Amino acid sequence: MKMTFRWYGEGNDQISLQHIRQIPGVEGIVWSLHDMPAGEVWEQSRINREKALIEKAGFHIDVVESVNVHEDIKLGLPTRDKYIENYKETLRRLAKAGVKVVCYNFMPVFDWTRTELYKQTEDGSNALFFEKSQIENIDPITLIDKISKDVDVTMPGWEPERLAKLKETFKQYEGFTAEDLWQNLKYFLEQIIPVCEACDIKMGIHPDDPAFPIFGLPRIIINKENIGRFLNLVDSPYNGLSLCTGSLGSSANDIPDIIHTYCSRIHFIHIRNVKRYENGDFIETSHRACDGSVDTVKVIETLHQHDYSGYVRPDHGRHIWGEEAWARPGYGLYDRALGIMYIWGVWDSLSR
Ligand code: DNO
């Protein structure tokens, strides 16, 4: 397993590459050009600049999270072909810089959704929280207004250009079904996977977060069966997964079983834990297995059994030791660093 850490870039992340350097065993930075609107071709010079910066600090740039998919592709509009061509060109340019894996998602409108970013917990830390009844009773625009006033950074998946068109985008999705989304995903993959094969970039789709439909929008990458269907849309090793234990853990998925079944197609994995409540709410917890509903020990054990050699990163941590004052929601330094040590702890003892 190759350990990585997500970093938002200079001037866009309070955590420095030098901080990350001090976490044991981190080899690579998971990066992106976060200000790049979906659908645009990434400039080679900007890719190269990011590469130079990250490599100078002693890390590899093998994994990009994410190259976002333009909404017209998900909706299957006639304009999609132009955006797919742009996507292909970005992939070629990333390959030229040495990128190996690209993470993306295919969720309509939203990327990830929570109802609270700083939910207080008993020990004084706070974490991202999802309250199901709120989602059922609030319109998405009000939720976005409420959430985004709590943060002064642009969060991936909540980019200004996306939020500005929310009403209009929802209208475009009226009457849109899960089958429509499947078809549009297949169309996209049939176009891009041959390019990935030619330039040696593995695609890893990120599961939907949460892993169930919200606001009447379809969600398809949500369970074992659908992941199987997804992998068969284009049956190539280049069409793979960025498995996220927290996203799949938002509903009762058997994640070790999913890993066991599809391990050869998992190119990247996000390890974190969530605690699910009976009413459908969930909160993000520490990475430790007994703190949440995901058996993270078994997740790591299953990866170990399969001799997993792909990329791993600790996903969302709680905000601890006051870091919510400066850290990005879910992406502080401390709890993610603790998460890495937990993952290594389990992995190393299994290796012994
Ligand atoms: C949230 C992340 C997601 C993820 C995308 C991948 O913190 O897990 O934003 O990066 O869904 O495209």
C-alpha cells in the first residue's frame, strides 16, 4: 500500500508540505488544480508547476483528486462531447507529467453533502455531520446557504460556479432517472477509457456520498451490486474505483466484502470511519474501528490479505486541538495524521 495525503495547494491550504513530511510513511500528495472549473482543459504549465513544487518537497504526484466531470456530461446534453474531449486532453497532459490515477465522481449536482460541518462531540472535538430529517425537510439552496456561511474557503464539490447555477441545474434534472445516469456514465467511460489505456492513467470513481439518493436526485455508486455493474460498463483495468469507506459506510455496506470482490480494480482508497445512527443520521469519527460503524481493522486486513499495492489516504478527520480555527472542514492535520498511524499500526502488525 502506498500512503498519500490530500493537500489543497499553496495559498489554499494552511497545512504545509513540510508538515506532511513529518507524518510517517507518506510518499505522495493527492492534489488537483482546485480553481479549475469542470470541463476546462488544464494548462500544462500549471500542471508542471504543481508537480515541481510537490516533488521538490519529496513527494510523488501520482494521484489527482479530482478532475471534475462537467454537469452536461452527467445530464447527457449535446454539449457533452466538447467537454469529454477537454477531459481527454487533461488526462493526456496529466499523463505527460507522470500522473497514474485520477479520482472523479459522477454524482448529479452535488459532490458530498452534510448538514453540519462542526458538530460538537462529547470529547470537545467536532466533525462533519449528516442529519437525515434536515435533508428531507430543507430545500437544497437553503442548505447550501446555511453551510457555506460557516467557511471562508472554497470546498471541493461546493465551487462558486456550481453553487451559482444550483436552481437551474436542479431544473435540468427534473424527471431524470438513475437509468439515465447509468447511460450517461457508460457513454463517458466508453470515450475516455481508451485514452486512459493509451496514456496509462487509471480512473477511479468515487462512491456517492452519502450512498443513497438525496433531494430526489439519483445516486448510483452506492453498493456492491452497483459497483459490479459499474465495472462492467467498460471492463478494463483502467476503469476502476477510488473506494471510500466513509461514503460507502454511510449506509450498511459490507466494505471488506466489496474490497474482497473488486480488489484488483481498486486503484485508490480513502480510509475513514463514520458512526451511523438508527434514524439515518451519521457523524464522522476517528479512524479507530470501535469509534464508528465501519470495521476499519477488517478493511485494512482485507487489503493486506490481497497484498494491496495501490494508493491509500486517510480521509476526513474530526477537527481536534482547536484546528477548526484554520483547517478545512474534514481536512485538518492532526486527526488525519492520527488516522495514518492507526492504518500503519494495523498494517505493520499484520505484516509481522
Ligand atoms: C470529500 C471528498 C470528495 C471527493 C470527490 C471525488 O471530502 O471525498 O469531494 O474528492 O467526490 O471526486
